Amino acid sequence: MLDELEGTVQGHRDGHGFVQRDDGEADIYLPPNEMRAVLHKDRVKARVVRQDRRGRPEGRVVEIIERSEQPIIGRLLHEGGVWLVAPEDKRYGQDVLIPKGATGTAKVGQVVVVQLTEPPALFGQPVGRVKEVLGEIDDPGMEIEIAVRKYGVPHEFSEAGLAEAKALPDKVRPADKKGRVDLTDVPLVTIDGEDARDFDDAVYCEPAKVGRGKGWRLLVAIADVSAYVQTGSPIDIDAYDRATSVYFPRRVIPMLPEKLSNGLCSLNPEVERLCMVCDMLVAADGEVYAYQFYPAVMFSHARFTYTEVAAILGNTRGPEAAKRKERVKDLLNLSDVYKALLKQRAKRGAVDFETTETQIICDDAGRIEKIVPRTRNEAHKIIEEAMLAANVCSADFIDGSKHPGLFRVHEGPTTEKKEVLRGYLKAMGVGLSITDDPKPGEFQAIAEATKERPDAQQIHTMLLRSMSQAIYTPINSGHFGLAYEAYTHFTSPIRRYPDLLVHRVIKAILSKQKYTLPMLPTPGEAHAKLAKRLASRVKVPTNKPQKAVVAPTKEVQAWEAAGLHCSANERRADEASRDVEAWLKCKYMREHLGEEYGGVVSSATTFGIFVTLDAMYVEGLVHITELGGEYFKFDEMRQELRGERTGIRYAIGTRVRVQVSRVDLDGRKIDFRLVREGEELTARAMKDKGVGAGVPVKASAKRSARGGGKSAEAVSLPVERAEGAQSAMQAFKSAVKKAANKMKGRKPRRG
């Protein structure tokens, strides 16, 4: 009997699906007929029955283990006397029937939340009832209301949690300061973005003697959330459930109630706040010579923005500096210690690629006004390096104490990704490559060596794609990208639960006690299963020697579960944020249908190229059928599409000009059509091959052999883009036929 494998169904908008296996092996393809009785996110047992034509394992569902309890969001429709809901997430693949009395107060066209009452069957659609009415599809913020439910993001605090938050004090009380270092006279300041509302961290730096040389004393003070959020309390349970704050354009779903996140725990200017401090001595070469942790009470002496600090450091006699003259010296000290820490970063060989992040600017109605690039100035980098230093000290402190805790682990590339990257670097003529056991410095060396090349963006993108995702785990394997032997998250306990756990562990070590992680309740069995599946995908890289497997203790298992839960919810938050951004961008681009823009190819696939527009930072697909009337082959080694006839290449970084041709709001997809520059690229490629533009190589050769009377260039047949029902290939064939008819009856020339 063939093995039966457990996994989760992942639907596809085209009707088929996959079983994502619990053991982390290759997904099993499910044809459309196998998807009739199951829905996206159902847990099933499946059996591999054959290989499909693409070589994928194809399976059959033999048992439905568990139906997904997650509600379905969609629009209520009334067609032919039947009420139904068309799921917003097309991966569900089937409309949900709604009995006449189960529509509640919902009206036709409104967005609703549906709870299933009957699952689908081989010959029957799923049935459900309207559980909640969200409103009209164009209501401001509707995209966020959909996303939080679609991805199961907790967006309402428990009554017990809100009651506990309400009972907390509004300010630091004298009794709260007991046993803490008084830092209120130290001019700590916060440096954040203009739109920041919660302030996790404050910094201060002054020159100091380090060993026998010069250096700096760097203080990083972090909001002491653990002073107010007790282990196992209602607020703590809510925070663990969320695991992270979720950031959307114009809205944040916080991990903690607002009284804490924006009030009592936020390091607001000119008020006393409780904090945990990482007090470091940094040598002139950027090495952290010594450090200590302690609980303190602080007073923020200023709230700076990144823009303001960059302006002050750029001109210490300018108007911005004049307004903050008492803090200018401290900012210069921060700049100096940052430059020293930067030396250590270079020495470690940490990977540092410059990427463009964007910010969506919305109007009062929630619609996009513009999309602008986020520029990282010196102030951003100062705070980044200070936070990295504090996080490393935290990891070292926990690791050295042998106390269990959560590390932020980033593994090196897998064997498969290493092979793909090596092949790509060789194909692109890059003189450097990576070893079997690569170090971060090897990646950084390649990035530095290629940064002046015209295809630098393409190469750097491939370097990034070869890396793994970082996770939270009690097993310290180091952080590959940052080139640290031990790394954790300490600096953002207001918005990340792992940081809160790290604070509790550090406090326990300082008081010579042991922090025990309670068995906090999760939202349901789904999280335990999600953790199990995620755990199966976290494997020791094959290039590292594997230690003998020792059964983990219950304590380690509890920390592993917490790490997997936080990692999974971090992914969930990212997916929900990306979904909202994609929705907003689609709505934005619907207003620009038919318009032309310049852009750059951001990736190439077997089915087309993705292009990011220069002015708007919006990505869309140019399907392979829109690239012209010829056969394109995907070169996996070079990560490019190449035309067999013309030799034209589309790779990451290729500049093109496109027209916005279609926007699918439900599918979060934008389609482009290639215009003029594609034809120019074709002509250039044909010229390089020594062939006249527009004529297949074989066709022009035959014509010359027949002595057709005109050169291949003279009888070239430009391929017009087919519109409506006529495809580009049909237009090409028609043009060839017309030319052939004209040439009938001509006598071949002599000589």
C-alpha cells in the first residue's frame, strides 16, 4: 500500500491545489476534481498516485482530518433566486450557498463574513450563514477589515485584557522606582520616524576610556514592558496570541492595548518611564569591550525624527541644529560610535545590500495619493547599529548564562540554493563564487565586486534570494546575514513578543533566578499544527556537521513551541500587510489603465516577467504571450527569458516600457503590456545576431536561397500586436501568408 501523508490543502485560483506536507517534503499536486470535496486550509491525508506531466507528485485525498474553522470573507450575491457568497480569497475555489434565512441583515454586494454549516462534497457546494457584515467594498479601510479576518489576525482585545490595562496607572509611581538605577539626569533621546506613535528605544553616547585607549559609553534604554505585563496575565495572553503588532497603511493593530503601547510603556518625551538598559563600552575599532544590563527609570530629553537628526549631522550650524543646540554634541557622539561599529560590521563581513523600501501615502478616505521610496539616512543607520549592538549583548548574556531563551536565528543557504547561485554567478561571468560552507563575507565580497556593473541589481537580488528566512528558536545557530555567533531581539518589546520574553529572561538572570515559560493558551489546535509544520521545515544545513540527536526536555519543547508560534505569526503579519498593500495598489492602478510607464524587470519566470514601474514602485506582470510572436525559453541558470528567434533577453534589471492593461482587484494582480522599448530591444537583438528585424531566421534564409529578388531586410514583415480575438501569432502567420502570395509567380533572377 502506498504511504499516506498528512498535510494542509493550499488552494489555487485556477481550480487545482496542493497538499503542503507536514514533513516538509515537496508539495503534492491535487487536480481540480480532487479539490471538489475539500477547501483551502483543510487538513487531509493524501496518497501520491502518479507524477504529473511537469514531474510533480500528483495525489488523491483519502481522508479529511480536519476542516478549517477559519471563516470565509466574500461578497453576497443573489443570482437566479439563489443567495451565495463569492469568496474574496480565490484559493477557496467554490462559492458558498447561503440559505434564504441565513443572510442576516446583509444586502446584495456587501462584504460579509461567512461561517460554514456544511462542508463541500463531491457533488455539492459548501453551505454557510452570514456571521458578520463588514460593509460596502469601497468603504474606507475595507481592505484592512478583510485582511485581518482573511489571515486570522486577532484584532480585538479580550475584555479581561482591556480591564487589566484600564486599571494600570497613568504614570510611573514612586514605588515603581524601587530597585532601579535613576537615569533621569542622563540626556537619553528617542529617534524615530515622523509618524511613529510608540517609542521603544532611547539612546545616549559619550566619550569614554576603554582599556588603554579611547572609545565610547553607549546606552540603549528599552521600554520595560515586563514591569507591567505579568506572565500569564490577561494582557500577556492577548499579547502572546498576537505575537507582534501588524502595520498597515494608516492603521496599526498593536500587540498591547493603547494605554501601554502609546502611553505607559512608550518612551515619550519629558516624562519618566521604566526601562531596561544595555550599558556598553565600545572601543575605537567598534568592538563592544564590556556591557551590563540593569532596570532603570529614565526621562526622555527629546523626541527626534530621523530627518531632523540627519539635517543636524549634515550641518551643525544650520537652523535644525540651532533649535537643538544642547543636544548637538550628544548626536555627534552617536555618529562617532556608529562609524566605529560600522568598522566591525565590515570586519565581520556582514551582508549589507541596499534595497528600496516604499511608503504608501494615503488620503483621508484611505486611497493612495502616492508611493514614495523610504530613504535610509545616517540617522536610520545610527539607530540600527545601536540596536544591533544591544541585541548581540542580550544574546551573549543569555547564551553565557546557559539560561533557555529565544534567539533570532538565520541559517546560511541550503545546498540547493548554493548550487543555483553558483551556476548563476558562473553564467553571468562573475569572477567570484561561494564555497561549500560559505561565510557572510563571501556574499558581501560579491556584492562589492559587482556594484558598478550594469546588472548589479540582478546579481544582488539573486544573492538575497539564496538566503533563508530568520526564525525564533531556543537553539542558537547564529545569524548568517549579520555575521553574529549569537543574536536575539531585545529592543522592541512593545511590538514583538519575543523581545518581551528576552527581557524576562535577562531580569531572571540578574536576580539569579530562572524564568519558566508557562504553557500559555493558544487560539486553538491550529497553532500547534502550524508550529509542527513550521518545525519540520527548519533543518540543520547539510554543510554543517550534525550532532547526535538528543530528545529535548519539556522545557526546551516549550521554548521551541513559543519560538515557532512567534515565527508563524510574524509571517502571518507580513502576509496580511502585503495583501493590504497589494489591494491599495490595484485600486490605485485602476485609475491609470491604458497609461504608459518606464520600468525595470524585477523577476523573470517561465510564464513572463514582473516589472516594477519607475515612478510608482508598483509591480505587475507582462505575460509571456505579450512579449511578441515568438517562442521564449526560461533560462534558470541566468534567471532570464530569451527569445529563440531574436535572441532578445529579459532579465532582472532590464529596462522596458509598459502599458497598464488590466487590474484584477480580487486576485491582487496587475497586468502590463510591453510597448515600444520591447520592439527596440528586439531590433537590437536581431541586429546583434545579424538578422533583419521581424523575419524568422529560417524564413529569411529560404527566401535568399530562392532568389526572391529582395534582401531579407527589404521583405521584413513587422509583427503587429494582435488586438481582440486575433493573437500575436495569428497576426504573424497572416502577414507571412500575404507576403508569400505577393511573391507567387515571380521568376527567380539569374546569376
